[in-house]
Amino acid sequence: MAEIRSLPVAELDDRLAALGGPEPERPKGSRSAPEGFPELLGAVPGQVVLRMAPFPSGALHIGNGRMLFVNQYYRERYHGRLLLVFDDTIGSETKRVETEFFDLILGDLELAGIRPDAVYYKSDRIGRHYPWAVRVIEKGGAYVCRCPAEILRENRAAGRACPERAQTVAETLAEWEKMLSGGYAEGEAVLRLRTSLTDPDPAFRDRVLFRISEQDHPRVGHTYRVWPLLEFSWAVDDIELGITHVLRGKDLVMEDRMQQYIWQLLGIRAPPFLHWGLLRVREAKVSKSKSYAEVKSGQYDGWADPRTWSLRSLDRRGISMAALREFTLSFGLSLADIEVPAETLYAENRKLIDATTARRSFVADPVHVAVEGYPFDLASVALPNHPDRAELGVRTAFAGPTFYLARGDVERFAGQEVRLKDLVNISLPTERPGPGKTLSATFTSRENRKLPRLQWVGEREAVAVDLLGIDGQRTAGIGESALRAARPRETFQFERVGFVRVEDGGAAVAGPLKVVYGHP
RNA sequence: GCUCCCGUAGUCUAGUCCGGUCAAGGAUUCGUGGCCUUCGACCACGUAACGCGGGUUCGAAUCCCGCCGGGAGCACCA
């Protein structure tokens, strides 16, 4: 239901009312929530402002994709504005901002077909956060704490106040000035919110608002040394940027409470929040830091390596962003954490591309096979590009008498009669194919009989193919002659293998034709 | 440990707010059959679910209580 999902903190209703906010409309029986998406609380078409806030530490992945598409969905639904706000505060040792990721993410957004109405960088806005800190201090809502991080943590767990909590407003203002002017070094002082040390939720006790960092920021260098933490920076920016609804993953619900607390303190009306649970794709190990390490070290083939499961890697595999959008939106805004098999995404993509994707023959780990008694008139054949779609036309395939067959097929059907699909029947030898050897098979008949059907590639004009798998492994194979015309980024279905996408450059690039495996 | 969130078939999801129209709908997977000269597509059929225990009620997936299970937070990260 819309209200509960928008207001995970139960008392927000009351607070809204207390702050003069609008009474949530709740027409009985009205649940216009197409596709499982509730109405945004108090949304006025044309006046909704939303924001996406990725942290620039790597390429966007499927989880980020959900954030993108949910925001885009509501933006379209309410004809609203959607801002991109890079959450590039100073971060930490383990979470560092790096310049290259700004463009990378901008590229990902473009790939996803989402054009933000405006782009902001948190790091440009730090100076705007300071006056807000003063406002909070003047309301008696914060104090400067000089406890070492460890002590601070212990006190928080124990519900114990540190001596500085008793600071007067004037003292805090002085201390704050000292922080800003360099009177404290990194780690020596922080500005903390005065919530309650006895708050039942230990996570909520006097959280840190600002801290000192002397790190070099890739965009603004050493311009600032006092940096806000995520919660405070959003308490400011959500208001200053006029965000009307905050849509974020449920990992940030505690941050909602922080923002609401600050806004209430300052008498500001809070925009409602809306969340969704964690989405994991079973096959995808969504560790951004692992991907980061592997990309940096060169173990991965950049951020488009299939093993990253990044948006760009999915694109490279021929999985369309439209399919990804359908996929991510199909889960609605459920708060449950879910794990979905990649097959569900593949099914979505198949729906979109199957009818328009040409078929091609490809054999992995090829074995050279000469067919004795092969009919002379079948040196080449015309085959439809798609079994059900005549309008996709035909291609010419060079055929016998010499072929490449997949080693797996040759071994599996050794000594048996098989049908070369769309061609003729042959009898395979019992001999096991040794490396570099040509096997002898025998033509048996032409008529279509119920035999195991194998893909084949005629030797003439055959194309060497390099198939990159989802696991990052490359498979050498041979594809039919028609692949000589493969265009960059064209998608094919390799029969009995799966959907693949041609890499940038297509067949024009020297060497084997490079393709990436998409899905079955 | 404390706080919050979540629990409907193998996997997702609709339904839960406002109890009956739900002996629970859809998607995907799986199985069977059909069809097309792919292990893909399509068609048909099928298997399969309200976490557990109490309570309220004529009636509970839906309301209440207790439990169990899963996840997240308790960073001077985002």
C-alpha cells in the first residue's frame, strides 16, 4: 500500500500533519497502482522532482539499474523532472571517488536511455552545507565531539554520553569554526547530531554529521576539509534541489529517519520516501569492489567484462536495456529482498529479440569432417534467416563435401547416422577425432528423416569465431560463411548454442570474428 | 544483543491497508504432448504456494497475539 511503503517510519504521518503537510489522500478502494507501483504521495503531475544518486566508484550494475528505471518510471508517469546527483563526497579509504567514473556513469545512463534533466555534483555543493550546519547547531541540535572514533562507537553502544554532549550552542559554534578553520586535524573532531543516547535503535544515536578529511578530492582537491556525511548532505540537497519524492533502496531507511529528524528540527516539510528491497541476480556476484579490483588489475576486460554484470556488460551481450527495464520493473516496489535467476532476465530479452534475430550455424571446438559420396549439387544451399519469419530473408551457406562439426556432437553420435540440419544425412565414424585430424564420414541419404540434427559449417568460406562466455572464457569455433557480413553489434542466434552479439568492429576487424555470448 | 524491514508454488509477483467475489491470479522455471529440419520459438496440458501456533469472526492469505525463518542497520562509507 502506498502510504506504508512511502512512510516506513510510522510516525511520519503525525509529523507531516504537525508540520502542516497535506493529509494523505486515501480514497477508499482506489488503488491505481499499475504494475505494482503505488501513487507517489501527494504528487502533482508536472511538478514532481526526483533524483538518482549513484556513488562514482564503478560502472552501474543491475541493482543500480533498478534505481534508474524506477525513477524513470515515475518521472514519466508524472511528467516530472529527474536529476542526476553524483554522491561524490570524500568517501573513505575503502570507498574512493575516482574521476573516470563520472563519465563512465554518464555513459551508462545514456546506454539505459535515461537523460537526466540536470547533473549535479555533491562536491560542488559542500560550501552550501555549512550554513545548514550552523542552523542545526543554533537549534541546539548538534555538538562537536572530540572522542576518537573507537570511543565514540563504544559510547554509542553503551548509550553513554560523552562530556562534550553538554556543550552550549555558543561553544559548539566556536568548535565548529575551529573545525572549519583547521584547528583540528583529520579524525580529531566531528559534528554530531543530538538525537538521544537512549534511542532504542543503537544505529540512530547521535550520528555524525560532518567529519574532517584531508584527502585529495578528484574534482575539488583540497577546497574543503570538513565534509558532510550522506545523511546530512541529503537533508540539505533534497531541500535545496526541490526534490519532491525520494526513491531509494531500503538499505537507506535509517537515513530517512535522520533526514526527517533534521527537517523536523528546522521546521521543514519533508518529502516522502519510497523504497524497494535488495535485488540480486543469482548468477551475478554483485561485488562492486571485486569488479573494481579485477578491472584495475586487468584480470577483467574492463567494465564491460561479462563477469561484472554491469549494464554495459549486459549490453555487450546483446541484452537490451528495454528487457532490463521490464525485468527490473516486474518486481514492483516490494520491500522484500529477492534473488532472481538470470533466466528470468533472459526470458525477457528473448521475447524482445527472438522474432527479429537471424539464425546462424556455429560449431565449437570444430572437427574437420570429409563426407564421402556427398552429392555434387549441394555445394551450397539457401537457408532462411529465421525459421518462422520469411521476411527476414535467406542467406547462402556453402556446404560439402568437407565440413566442420562440433567435437561434442561428433563424439556423442560416433558410429551413428545423423542429419546435417537442412542438408543431408550422413553416417559418422566410430573413430574418435584426434587433434588436427580429418575424419571420414559417409553420405547416406537426402530425405528428411527423424535423426539427431546437427549444426554444420561448410569448409569453404568458413569464418573463425571467438566466442566470449559469461564466465570470461573464450571458446574458439567456426561459423558459417554468412558471418563474413556480420555488422558491429549485430545479434545472432547460434543454433543450439544461444544468442550472441557481435563485438564492435564486426567482421571488418582482422582475426577471428569476435562475439559475446548472451544467453540461451 | 538492540532497531527496522520482509515471509504467497523451484523463482518472482498480484491479492493483505478496507475479511467473503481467492477451494488464490499472472510471469518464469520444470514436466508431458504437439508443431516448425535448433537444445530456440510457438501451441496445448500438467505439477506446485498463503512460514508455524493460538485468538477474533458466520467467514482469515487478509485483523490481533506469540513464535520461527530471512535480510539490513548499529562506519568519522555511500
